[in-house]
Amino acid sequence: MKITFLGTGTSQGIPVIACRCIVCQSTDPRDFRLRTSILVEVEGKTIVIDSGPDFRQQMLRAEVASLDAILFTHEHKDHVAGMDDVRAFNFINQKPMDIYAEERVQTAIKREYAYVFAEFKYPGIPQVNLHQVENGPFFIENIEVIPIRVYHYRLPIFGFRIKDFTYITDANFISDTEIEKMKGTRYLVVNALRKEKHLSHYNLEEAEKLIHTIAPEKAFITHISHQFGLYQELEKELPAGITLAYDTLSFNC
């Protein structure tokens, strides 16, 4: 299985529009962050988790020639706003895109992309097949996916585990029951918005505590804001086994 970080930034991305802070003005490409998304290549299948506003740019940069499915963690715009661009894969692969999301998220997608689900469809619109996700294992063909229920302040959303890899974004609370599903994970990706405490995201200290509980071989921090600081400085501060993710970073697991 190969994992590629398509985006590692928070909802505004980095640089933030009109911001003149040292992070937004950095020339280090590792400080340039598109909205959070990840690419999973496993058993001949290609899966994306979340298609935010930068989806088109991310697909072009990663040279993704075929895409089998998109999993959605939740309905916020920085995670769903790029879905229209599945049209390109519809044309290339000659099939609808398989979309996996819980019922509430599907309702939001139908509202945001009403033209996709209209009775009389305009030519050339995206073609999708919606698959409802519950809080239990499901399969994308022969690939088992285990949803992890986490909370983004008061909004219940899903993280996902595939084999020995677990991906958690936009979270600041996970129950003990759901943490048990993550035990045995060898590679863990978890959000940490900044060092200071935040209403709806883990900060660095909270993310490190979760990582210590799960005890993976390797952990990666994602969904990073410009308030966090420069990559070059932050990476030096992290404990062994924890890495600050950056766009285009990939690893095999």
C-alpha cells in the first residue's frame, strides 16, 4: 500500500489569502499546503479521502490517471468542494465515480451538487454512485475499510482505517471504544492545527497524546495551519517517530 499526501493544510490552505506572516511568505515548498486530502493506492485500487477545493490541482500534481473511489470524512467545504472534477475520471474510465459517505454527508452533497442528482441531467455533469457508510466495516471491492467515529467539536465525522493505516482529520475527541479500532495501526495520520488549544481540532500536545496511546511505528501530523510555524523548525521539535507531513510526501506501508 502506498500513501501520498495530496494536501496537508487547514481550511484556508497555506499561504492564506492576504497574510504576510513568515509561514505564508516562506519559500520552503514544505510550507505550501493545499487543503487536506490523501491518496491511497492498495491492491490495484486508487482511493482518495476527501476532495476539497484543490482536488483538480492535486490530481494533476500527483499524476493520478485513474481513480476508483472517494471517501468523505464529512461535509465541510474544504473536504467536498472539488467533487465536480470527477468528470474527468468519468470520461477517462468510462464509469461513474463511487462515493462513500454517511447519510448526513450524502444529504449535503446532494444539496451542494443538486444538478448531479436532478431528474433531468445536463450533459457532461459528474456521474457518481453513492454508497452509504455506517459505523461498521465495509468493502471497496475486496478492500476492507473500517470507519472510526471521531468528533470535530460537536460534529460527528469519520476517520478511516485500511489494513495497518489509519487516517484521522478534523478531530478533537475520540471515544475509548473508537480508539480500540485503531490499536495495532502501524502508520497513523492525525490532525494537529497548531500548538495552542483549539475548539474543534487537536493541538500538537493532544495529537501527541493520541499517538502515544495508539503507539504506531510511524505517525504523521496533518491539517496544519499557518499558526503552527515553519516546517523546518517544527520538524526538529517533534519526538522520534512523529513527522510533520507536507504536500507530496509519500510512503509505503
